[in-house]
Amino acid sequence: MDVPLSCYACGTTAALADGARCDCGEPYWVQTDPSTFEWPDTSERSLWRYRALLPDVTPAGLAAGAGGTPLVRAPRLDDDVGATVHVKYEGANPTGTFKDRGSAVGVAAGAAAGDDAVGTVSHGNMARSMAAHAASAGLDCLVLVPADIPVERLALLARYDPTILRVEGDYGRLYRESLRVGSEAGVRFVNSDTPLRVAGQGTTALEIAESFAPDLPDAVVLPVSSGGHASGVWKAFRDLSAADLVDRVPRLYFVQTSACAPIAEAWARRDDVVTPVEAGETVAYSIANADPPSGNRVLAAASETDGGVLAVDDDAILDARRALASSAGLFVESACATVLAGARRLHDRGDLVAGDDVVLVATGTGFTERDLDAPGVDAETVPLSALDETVARII
């Protein structure tokens, strides 16, 4: 399957078979031709209405239902934020998370290429999403998780019957090793910021833009972890600008948890490169990424759009989570609530003002954070040094 790629940092071009990252160290994204794109004239509501800006694949199974999530006007939050608030509710995706957008494209591409298996490195929403989409498309799914993953999360993954490997060792290194091992074993890994995933996740921005067309919101606020979703949203707005469908792009603000905020700390230092940190305990565990693989892309996105990166603490996150439920009727996972906590801070410091239209991207439902009826799960645990041998045996 021929999918052209390019590096946002140095401009190098490549093909999907060449890997996920450029020799300069930065990640590739799918190269598109925005000049051919127009707002689609179709009643289709899924992300596939934007086929012109996606890899040329046909959705397989559950993938056909990804995207098309509601943009909810939340007037009771206006005073809270000091602006006109809209919430893009990604919990309406098939498995309750924005990750379905990237999984849909990644699994569809795998099916189109005749792959037998796909995989991912995740201990949360992305793992669950990939397992569900693979099951629907009839592909095997290999999920690599950290050895200390809570049993409740394993239970959620196990419902879709993937092969789960607990891996001991550095989780950041596991991301990189999985791409190599997968290539050698014939498993297409669709990790947090790989090109196919980023292409799918960028459709969040396309839906927001089309909802506001011909205007755009003044600001979009997203949680950020690996930087894959942020990268896709940034690229999608760039593509719309290149297609002359918008006169400007919104200010993009990205929010982390203060217990693990390598991108926000780099932004505060005015660095162009993110330095890994030691992660602390936080209620927003799904975005506590100490070494984000697309962190540098997030800094570039915030800078180019006159936005920013900030961090909020657990008390602010939990209070925002309660407010989203009680004032907007949206129960979101803790990591999603960072967007409201962040928007409050942006208002306090004058970045959001009366008259601004702001979109808070609530990336997932809160109903998957715990599973009270969790069955037991038997998952093999292996050291990172034995990953090659174990994957070869399993596949």
C-alpha cells in the first residue's frame, strides 16, 4: 500500500514502508494535497466524509462508525471560561474515545494491505480501541502494556480478545522497539503518533471547522500526552488553510497534568525541544507521558498558531470534571477534564476573553475508567530484552 509521508521539521519525503520517523528524529505524517479538497457534499457523518485528506483505504467493520461526534454548545460554562464554550464530545465514538479515529484508519489500512495482525503500545484507551477495531475487521491484535498495568485495565482490553503482553522495562523505549519488532514480525503497529493514527485523529479538527464554516472558533483546547492528536489537529487546520477554505487557523492550546508536564515545561522555558521528566502520580494518568514522542511537534503547533501549552493540577482537574458533568451534562475521563481546567486558567490570564468562541475537545467518556465487573485476565509478562523472541513465538 503506497501512502506518501513527509517530515514536518525538515521536509523529507518517504513512504509508509520506510517507517514512522524521519532520520532527523521527528515523526512523519501522511502527505496530502489540500488543493484538491472541498467541503464534502455527502450525508455521511463518519470521519470518512473527509476521504480526500486521508489514505486511500476502505473502512473495515467498526471503522465505518468512527468520527462524526457532536459539537455541544455548553452555555452554562460560559461564565466559567469567560467566553462562548463549545465541547467536542469524542466519547460518542464506538469505544468512547477519540482514539477510534486513528484506529479506524490504521486498521483499515492493515486490512487493505492484507495484514494478518496489527498492534499498539498502550495501557488505556488506545489499546482498547485497537483491539475492538481489529476484532471487527477480522485481524489479530497484539497489545504491549507495561508490566504494572492495573488488572481493571487488562479486563477492559481482554473483552476484545487481543493478545496482551506485559513488558517489563522502560515504557518509552517500548514505543520505539515495538515499531522495529513489528516490522520484522509482520505486525503493523499503530502507535500514539504514527502517520496513519495521526491522519485519522486530524479529522477532529475537520469536523470542528466544518461545524463553524465559513468561520472558525477563536481557540481550540486539547489535552496532550504523546502529541499525536495535537499533531493531527494542527496539520488538518494547516490543510484547510492551504485549500483556501479558511482565512486563519484557531489558536491551539494544549493542556497537561502538572504531575507530568514535559511539554508545558519546555514551552515555559521557550525551548524548541522537549526534555523527558519523571512522571508523578495523577488522576489524569492517561496523559501522564514523561517522554512524549511528538512533543516537539506540539511546541511547533502552539507557536505557529499563537497558542500555548500549560499544566493544571489534580484539584483543578477534578473540579473541572464535576463542572462538565453538572453544567454541561458530559461525564468525561479525568484526562479530558484538563481542557476545562486549562480554559479557566487561560481566561484568568487574559488569553480567552468575552466574545471568543472556544472549543474544548473532550477526548473520551468517563464510563471506562473503572470496570466494576472485571473478569480475571491471564497475560504473559516478559522482559523488554525478550520482546523479539516472544513476539516471533506468538505471531
